[in-house]
Amino acid sequence: MFLRYVRRMAAGLVAVAAVLVLPATSKADIQVLVEELDGSNNPISGVTFLPQTGTGSFLAYSFPTFNGQFFSGGGTITLNNGPGTASLTPSFSGLLTDKFDASQDHKILIRVTGDFNNPGFSGLLQNKAGGSDGFASGEVVVVTSSRIYDPSLTNPTPAQIGGTGKEPTTSTTKLADGLTTSGPTPYASNTGPTPTFANVSSLPSPYAIQQEIIISFTGTPTPNGTFGATGGASIVPVPAPGGLALALVGVPLLGLRRVFRKRAAV
């Protein structure tokens, strides 16, 4: 009889723990800024794609084609705001135009922002980078950095934003901004290292994850060559994920059950 009570108590505690470690889903917004940069990181042309809004735990967004002087292309963004998850994953597929000149060190910048609302979620902000190209000569270099900011502060100073040093000093278009609360992460690159991390000690509610991707080229890639870039910013739970928390709840109870079995046998 007592063993049956212990089993029921263990099942109840595990169920309660499972509920406590799962944050609720929430509204999701995405914004994208695409800019061409000159050799000094000054914007040449750019466009902001307006917010994409949805509800639920997952949002996928394909932003329209950007047609600049030296680059063209489009991409996709996925935002995952499900239980125990907060991630923003952008990708971009591009083409060098006939006006592209490798000697001018032209770059393309993509800045992606997603809104989240998972109160109490903390750990590490993980920042990834990847790249590919179809050049016979030359190589694409993809550099990324990510941060978390509080969108309630709409006009932060440069010091509050916490710039990384490679972003443009001015912008031809405006994107949502706010006070940096975590990061920016060190740079990750498709040439290494990747990923990089920054501590997340606390989160405002709501909060925004923003990743900046800068795409440049080495060697002598030819016009009309194709390239691709991928990023990824996510919060990695630390300490361990909820699964281990459940195990820590269940293990002592299982041990207690074995003790009572031995006593019953005696």
C-alpha cells in the first residue's frame, strides 16, 4: 500500500516539474535590414522589410529580393519561441551583379530582429555563422554577432546599444532597437571560430534577439557568382535543460522505492 502511495507521489511531482519548466508561447515579430556597404563600412543602399507578425511558437518568413548596385538576393527567417526554446535562424542566397568589383571591398549587411517573451529564461546566448559560394576564384566570408535587447527603450544611446565595432556608424534605414541586456557576442565566422557565446543572466519581458551578419569576399570572385550565408542566434539553457531537472526530481524517489522493496522482502 505504501509503495503505491510513493509511486503516485513520484508521478505527481514529475508532472508538476514538467509544467514549471515549460514557458508559454507568445506573439512573434520579425524585422530585417539589408544594406550594401563600401570598403569603410558606410552604407551605400539599403531597405528595411517591415515587421512580420504572428502568434504561436513558430514563425517562418521569406523576405523579398533585395536589388542593390553590387548584390541581389533574398532569404528566409525562422523564429522558434516554443517551450524551452528561443532561437532566430536567418539565411541569405545572393548573387554578385555585373558592377561588383572585388578591389572595392564591398560588403552586404543583414540585421535580423525577433521579438520573444519567455520570462525567467536564462543561460547562454549562442551565435553561429556559415557560408558557401560558387566561385572558381575567391571565397565568401560570413561574420556574425548577436545580442539581446530591451525593446521598451526605443531611443538608446550608442553606449547603451553596445556596438561591436564592425557595424556601420550610420544607417540608410531604421530598424527597431533598444537597450542591450546580453552580448553582443564575440564574432563567429564560417572560417572559424563558430559558435560564440555571451552570458544571459536575466531577460526583460518582452525581449528581442538581434543578429548582425556581414558578408564579404576574398580573392577575385567574378560577377554573377552565387553565394550563401547562414546565421543563428539562440538561448542555450544553463544550468542543464528541463530533462535533467526532471531526472533530479525522480532519482531520489526511485531510490526510496528500492529501499522499501528491500524492507518488504526481509
